[in-house]
Amino acid sequence: FPVYWLKTGNLHIPLTVNCDPAPSYYPINGSLLYLWFMLPLKNVFIADLGQLPFFVIAILSLYSLARKIGLSRQYSFYACGLFLIIPNFFKQMEIAYVDVMIGALFLACLNFLFSLNERLDFKHALIFSISLGLFLGIKSVALPYSVLLMILFAYLYLKNIRGIGVYLPVFLLIIFALGGYSYLRNFLDTANPLYPLDYKLFGKVVFKGVVDMATWKAHFTLKDYSFFKVLFREGLGLQTIFFVLPAMFLSLPVVLLKKKKALNFSLIFLTLVPGLLYLIYRYVIPLANVRYLYALMGLGMVLAFYIAKIMNVPLKLLKILAVICTLDSMFKLGSDEELIFSAILTFAFFALFLFLGRKKMSWLIKPRAVLSIFIIALLALFILERDYRKNEYSRYVKMEDYSGFWPDATRAWEWLNQQSTIGNNIAYVGRPVPFPLFGTDFKNNVYYVSVNNIEPAKLHFYPKSRYSWGSDFLSQQKSFEEDNNYRGNADYQVWLSNLLKRKTEYLFVYSLHQTEILLFPVEDDWAKSHPDKFNPVFSNETVHIYRVNA
């Protein structure tokens, strides 16, 4: 989406993502951040590290929260360090998603709420409002999570309604300004801020969309939420077993038994948050991705060390468990040639946290230190960016083993990038992976072309559409192709006309997304049966590329 905005110069609903058109309506704060990272160099070299600042925010927020509830500096650093090297979390450092942003901003909001708990004033309420607004604008899963934050904020607000009550409209305006754009845009375009999802309250439709919650959840089954899968197949590390799970179940009882004199609503609520986050993940959010549990994992680590302190668990035992978790993370992060690098990096991070846990960090804010770090970082970025630009597409091929990209696609992307020139128009269809088709320096124009009379084929342009499917992805594809839906009433002549109107030069066809058997969309059959219009120039098992003859 950021590339589309960069090329079109507006932030309106972006290109239709074939096989998964819903993301066009998602909140855009994360994508907007990636856009800013792309602007200086016109590539994703910096954007690929777009989540890195949020790792810092997550760790600093977690550390600050730990200190606020009475953990020592050493215990706080242990909790933060072990959270950082949870494999599933740590691997996000090289992936340009937004899930670390979600976890980090939730933890930031919670930390600022505890600042409010210590001192109810305008400054802390303002910072909380800014954090919450940014949080809500990252991804729609933030909405149910934000309910927990608002409960604690409401409690603190009512405690001091005379002090900060007059500023409530200001706080709400800030939250809406920073987090409400996408929801407002969707409402103005579709009369539903949560489009394309139906929103029901007590069984009645409040906002009408084109797909209900049951359909949205259909691809996930009970097996996707199984305890074994979450613990051992999703890279959550031994930290989950040794620290997070005990904290979820023991925090509240331990606090009630051992901290009777220091009990307050905020502390009790904090012990409940991990469990409530899991219930929201399990029963409200329609996607079984453990990436939505990062805030739970971080908070669970802090609470684990909190109850360890209360129960006087020997520090030696905690250190032994920390070493075991570190070794486990190292081997889960690395494989083959990555193992040595992962080991060095993991131990370096852990050693850094141990070192900083014993030292004062005042030297970091000295002008010479800041200037030196800045110059070294700038020089390193310059060298790395030159290498990135030179090897961007060959790197896709080399990273197949651990990037998640399949070999057929990486070779097709590299071939297309070599053949295309500045300004080539490329129509694509099939799996929802259009980004690599833009090429080096985003030289190409990439889009989906409608197979019917409605062009562009945005979901809300089909007023009678309705989508319903089961657990298999083929049923989803068939739903897309029903008469009133965005791939319905497919007509070759209409599609060809749409294609030629946009002066399309290449047709890039992926096989369909996640179907059990290998299938191609109807556009591939049309191209094959009209060789006078479509010249096959590249082909492998899952990708076909055609040169379009005007």
C-alpha cells in the first residue's frame, strides 16, 4: 500500500489485493510509517527495519512498567531481555509487518496508565491519548484490546475527574485524530467503519458489511488454538512455559495473599490483563496468529519476575532458567548457516541487557556519545543500502529457506525486474503478493484488473455482494466468483478492454492462494486461449507471465 500511495499521491483506499481484498480497508498507521521510511531512498531498505523502533518502545515500556510495580533494575532487565529473544517475537525484526507495533503500543499505553496511577496530571494523560490513538490506527485488532486500556483509564479518570476531567474532549480528539482516519474513511465510503466485516450487537446488525464473523473465522479450527501448537510450533520459546504461563495463573492469587497491604485496583487489574488478552485473542479476534499475543508475552515476563520476587524464588534458579531459555531461543532462531549469526546476536543482546542492568546509562546522553553513534550508524546504513539496492532481487532467491517466499515466485520476480523498464504497466492476479512486482526503485505500475464492468474492482463498488466460505480456500475463491461479487460475471472481452485501457504490458499470474490443489485463475485460461494477444514469456509451476500485445 505505501508504494501505491507513493505513486498515486493520495491516501485513499488503495489497490485491490486479489485473493484477499479486505486489507484495502484496514487501518493505515503502520503502512503510513512504512511510507515515510520509503520516501528518502525510494526503496524498502529502511522500511524493512520499520518495526525496529517498536522493539525499542516495547522494551523501554516494559522496563518502565516493571520498575513502577517495584521490580529491581536487575529483575526488570532479565524480564525484558528474555522477552526480546522469544523466537517468534525476535524474528519480526526482519519482517515488515505491524504486529510488533501493536504489542509495543499496547505496552506503552499500559505504562503511561501506570504513570497516571502515580501522578494524575495533564501531561501523562496527553501522552496516553497519543499512544492510544496511534495504537488504534495500526490494525483493527487493536479495538478489542483497547477496551482493557479504557477500563483502567476510566477508573483513573473518575478518581481525579476534577483535576483532568475538563480535558476529556481534548484527549478524545487526539485519539480520534491519530487513530480514526481509516475508520472514518470506511464510514464515509461504505457506511461501516469496520468494513468489510458485519458488526453485530446483541444479534442485530449495527454496521452492514459483506462478510460475517463466522465466515471470517472459517479458515481456523480448534487445532490452530491447541496448547501444543502454540507452545511448540509457533516459536514462543521456553519463556512461555517457565515464566509466562505461571504468571498468568499465579499472579492474582500471589498478589492477593502476599500484598494485602499494598493492594489497589491498578495492580489487581494488571495481574488480570494477560488472561484477558488471551480471551480476546481466542474468542474475539477472528485470526489465530500468535503474533497478536506479544503484549501478553511481555507482560507475562514482568509479572513472572514480580511474583518470583514476592515468593523469594532464588536468584540462582532464575539465572539457570534464563540461560536455558537463551540457549533454546538461539537454536530456534538459527538453522544451518544462520546458526552462528543467531547465536552471536542472541548472546550479544542478552549480555547487553545483563551489562546495562548493572550500569548507569548516563554516558549514552552525552553529546560526543550521541554524535559518535549517529555517525557510525549513518555510515553503516550508507554501505548497507548500496549493497541492498544492487542485490535486492537476487536476495529474494537467496533468502528462500527462511523468508517464507516460495522459489517459483522469487525467480519470477527476479526475471520480471530484469526485463521491465521504468514505467511498465503490470497487471497481476492470483496470490496476494503484488509488492515485488513494482521492481527496483518502484519503477513499475502494478494493479489488479477487473473481470467485469466495475473497474476498479473495489469491494464496496458491488452493492449486492456477499461473501461466505468454509475452512478450505477453494470455497473462498468460489465465493469471490459468485454473480454479485467482485470476481463475478467474468467476461473475457470486458476484462481485455479493461486491460488495454490501462495500457498493460505484462500480465503476471500467480496460482490461487492456499488451495489444496494447484489451480490458476480464469485469466490464465483466457491468456492461453488467445495467443494473438498474450505471448507467454516466463513460466514455472506456480507463476505464468505473459507479454500483452496491444
